[in-house]
Amino acid sequence: MKKHVLSVLVENHSGVLSRISGLFSRRGYNIDSLSVGETEDPTVSRMTIVADADESTLEQIKKQLNKLVDVIKIIELKEDTAIYRELALVKITADKKTRAEIIEIANIFRAHIVDVSKDSLVIEATGDQGKITALTSMLEPYGVKEIIRTGLTALQRGEKELKN
Amino acid sequence: MKLSDVLVRCLCEEKVDTVFGYPGAAVLAVYESLRTSSLHHVLVRQEQAAVHSASGYARTTGKVGVCIATSGPGATNLITGIATAYMDSIPIVIITGQVKLSLIGRDVFQEVDITGATEPFIKHSYLVKNAQDFPKILKEAFYIATTGRPGPVLIDLPMDIQEEQIDYIYPKEVKIRGYKPTIEGHVGQIKKIVKLLEHSKRPLVCVGGGVVLGNAADELKEFIYKSDIPVVHTLMGTGALPTFSEYNCGMIGLHGYVHSNWALKHADTILFIGARIADRAVANLGIFDENANIIHIDIDPAEIGKITSATIPVVGDAKSILKGLTSLIRKVDTLNWREEIESKKKIKEEVHPKDAVNPKLVVRKLSEMLNDQAIVAADVGQNQFWTMRNMEIKGSRKLICSGGFGTMGYSLPAAIGASIGNKDKQVVSILGDGSFQMSLFELGTLVQEGINPLIILFNNSGLGMVREIQRRNGDLKEHGVALSKNPDFTAIARAYGITAKTISDEKEIEAALDEALTSHKPYFLEFIVSDKESTL
């Protein structure tokens, strides 16, 4: 099964998220991540859903989503024509001895140190999922305390727009 | 104007004249507005019956069924009815009361999240948070319930919102950016279908409930007469074509006919119209030839490709697409193919236990005696197939049952709804002793409404269909299916003031039916059936 990134415009009111997540769970579709936020039009939210599905299941996912009255539009964003991004915050053990090394690794990944304390650092990183995974695996030996990832968000490249 | 008054006025605008409901603390304002309106309120005995009655009403009048219930248990009692209507795509608008907006989420008395609870099996739902939005929401609810693939829509209305003062402006039009059902079929696809059918040697049309709901029986007939293509139908497609049409090759599926299923298996091109290709109808995908061309027409795009992939998919309304097909199709030579299907008809001699009434014979007799406009509601279980297989479709007769969800207790409230919507028609409710006891309290509604349906109870002292499966399956033993201490059902009917009679001799069938049908009052006939009577 392949991962597919769906960008979905939905009505921006309460209950929509539960309708969509409910649809995935009751029809047995695998969802990797879902992120949502308001768009340039405050009555519309945009969701990025990463689903694990074969072609025919993907077709059904799109059709079932479209059946929801609150869903306005769906497009699939392919890797070569879209920008995929994810944000991660990583809290890592860092003392006097290791702090410099960790900062160096963060710099290589163009990540930022957003918090520092005696024994820890918080690193903020953005990038596609591969980059985030590479960063976290580099940081692992130092002692990762917590990781939070936003899930993928994506936008088409070029002039094309997803409008309702 | 008070919102609850606006509600009633908007219902009148939607040409609603009847609502099925049950009052409670959270809909008092609505009931006060109903009291002073021209709307007829049918007081059911339990909320589930309100939805079933609204379903029977909608299916036999072509109008939207409307139900009202209070918050909490009133709302949750609706649930089975809503799921039943959803599975069979019946247009129903449901209004539920809700606790005050400011109290939602605090687990106050009779609070339940009904929009959340019904979400998996409802076409759409609203929780009204802003009173001014209400007229637009109601307009949308009716529009969504009736257009595209019909279905139930629920509006949850907090008590304090019901009392708010709003302007009465009922919108004329509906515009929902996320909801635009496709009606017209794609012309290119229609041409492709015609070409494929004309080049097929063994073409077959399989019609489902979509043709009945889409009011496309006439268009189907024209298409069939012009093309000469034989037809099979699903349970929900019953009624799309007269039983004795030379083109009707019967019902497919688990409880269908051998020759109908044979036709489906041997067709080289199958045109599914408004059929979900559901498990009970097609049993498993091996039932048709894997090389067969599948043409799938449905108003719901999600039905196409859900079960099997289609050679030619077309999204749209059955009526409009059939018209398009008829205008282009030429006669296909199907004489041999039709004769072949006919030759597979097995005239099985009915073996039926002695000393008990044959329920199939009762249905056939009833079928002979009913007029062409009669409405028959079957329940779920053996009685359903005794009815669906033996009641002849002719004229404008309507047969209804709970197909997709298989909800026991459907028939009586559905027949009540049908009677209320069709005062001048013969209406019959056919039930088993199991299903009757799931809704028997609705006899109260029936009597209070002063309607005259005929109730036919096949009493085989148990849950016949499950019992039959347990007996026939070597791995199972009969358990939990006996209704051995059944009451005297006719005494119950009489207690409600309904004339009732028990028949245990086949010779009495005709006279009993005749008396019931000419009595012009509600009538209850109980037929004593053997527990060994089989479904088919």
C-alpha cells in the first residue's frame, strides 16, 4: 500500500473533524496523519490527510469524503508537484558536554533551538517527513525525552490553487 | 416570530401536512406551535415507530416524512429508525429537541449528543446554535433529504433556541457548496453503454431500489420494450417491473430465484441500475461471470466501484439516464437468451407441513384479492420473503420492507404511515410473531388515527428465519428462537378495539381475507403456521 496525500477543503464549523475521522475509522481506512487549519477564507478549513491505501481504496476514500455535505473539494497532492512539510519539536537531553554537538546537528538540518535549560534543549525542525526522521535518528543517541510532530501539511507547487 | 412558530410555518411551506412524533420537555415550544397549526401530529407509542411511520409515509406518498422527538431517550430511540431509513435511502427530516445551548456538554437531564450518535448512518445533521440560521438549515435539510440519493437528515434544536425571536424569511433557493448531486448521466458514457449492449449476446438489466425511489419504472419499461433486454431485480428493486412482464426474470440474491441468479451468472453484460450490488443480493462476487462487462448506473458515485469495478460507470439519476438510453438503443436479439433463462425456471412443488396454514398460499390469495393500488408492508424474517416472493406486482401496487438494515418491527409502523398518507388505499401489514412483538404497541397509534389497514400475522411460535438457519446448519443447534409462551394475539388486537380472527384451516383463508378487506375498518388476521415452514 502506498501513502497518499489528500488536501481537503471543508466547511469551517464544529463537528466536521469528527465526521471525517469517524468516516475513516468506520470504513476501516488507514490514516497516517491529519492536520487542519483555517484558510484565507475564514469559513473554510483545509485538511491534509495522509492515507495508506491501494488505488481502489483511495478512490473510495475520495468518494466517501465527497459524500459528506461539509466537504467542499478534494485533491490529491503528488510528491513531485507539491511541497510536503511537517513541523517537529524535539526535547533532548543536553548538558555542558553535549550541547555544542547537538546544536551543530540542528544547524545542519536548519533546525532551531527554541528552548534551553540546564539539562535539555528543545529543537524546532521543519521539512518533509524524511528530513524529520533523519534528524530524530541523529538525535537519538543523546537521549530524546519527547517528540511531537504535527503531521504532514502540503501545498501545490506553481500557480495552481485549490479554491472552493 | 418565535422560532418554533417559524419551524411550523416552514414545514407548511415544504408542503408538509403530517408529522410523526412524541413530545417531551425539550420540544414543548415546538408542540405549542404545532397545536396552533394546521399540521396533523401523529402520536406514536415509541420514537422508533415515528421514523418507520415517516418512512412508510414517504415511500408511499413521494413526500418527505417528518418526525419530532425530544432530547435524550427520545432522540436515541429514533436511532434504529434512522439507520433503517439511511440504508434504504428514504427521505426523512427529523427534528429533535436538545437541552439549552448553554448547558450542552454538562450531562444535564435528558442530554445526549444525537448528531454525534447518528453520524455514521445519516445523510446529514445540524445542531442549531444560532437561531437566525434556522430557516436556512430547514430549507437545506429538505433539499438534502430529497435530492441525489435520498436519506434522513436531522436537526437538533436546543430548547432556548426554540423560544428565540427571529425574522421569518424562508429562503427560496438552496446553495450548498459541498453538495451538488449529479442528475444527468454523461452523454459519452450513455453512448458507450448502448454500443456495448447492442454487441452483447446475453445482456441483462439488474434493477435495484434506485429505480423505485427514482420513480423510473415507466422509463425502465420503455427501455426494456425497445431493447428486448431481460431484467432481474434485487429485493429493493421489487416493484420496478410488473411480476408477469415477459421481461421480468425475477428476484436475485440469497432469497431470490434459481433462474434469476442463473441469468446473472451467465450474462455477458450486466447493466446495474440503482443497485448497490450488496452482499445479500449478489451473495458473493463469484455470482457473475468474471469476464462479464459491468455497467453500473447510480446516483451515488460512492456506490460505483465500492464492491466491484465497473467497465462503464455512470453517475446520475435512473430516470434521466434510462430516457437517454431508450432514445439511442436498438432492438437487441435476445430471444434465445430469454428462452434459456426461462428454461431454468424450476417449478418447485411446494412441500409444506400438514395441519397448518401455508403462508405463501395466504399471500397469493391476498394478492389475487387486493386491488392494483394496494400497499403492502412486509416485516423482516420469513414473512418478508413469503410476501416478496408471492405478492404480485401490478398496476401501481407498492411493496415495502426494510431491505438494507433488516429491521424487525418495521412493517406495522410503516403500514400506519402509509395508511395515513393514503387514506383511500388498501394497506396491508404482514408480520411474524417475532416482529409483531417488536412494534405491537403501535396498534394504539393505528386505532387513535382511525385508519383501516389489514394486519396479517403469521404465527409460527418463534423466530422462523433464525430457527431455519440453526436447523439447517450442521454446526448449529436450535437455541433462543422459541416464542413458546406467546399470548393470544387476537385478544390483544381486540383489547385495542380491532376486529381479530385466528385461522388455522386453509379452507378459511379466502373468506377471512374477503371479510377483512370489505370490512372498512382495521382488521387483524392471525394465521397459524407450522414451525417447519421454509422461507423459500
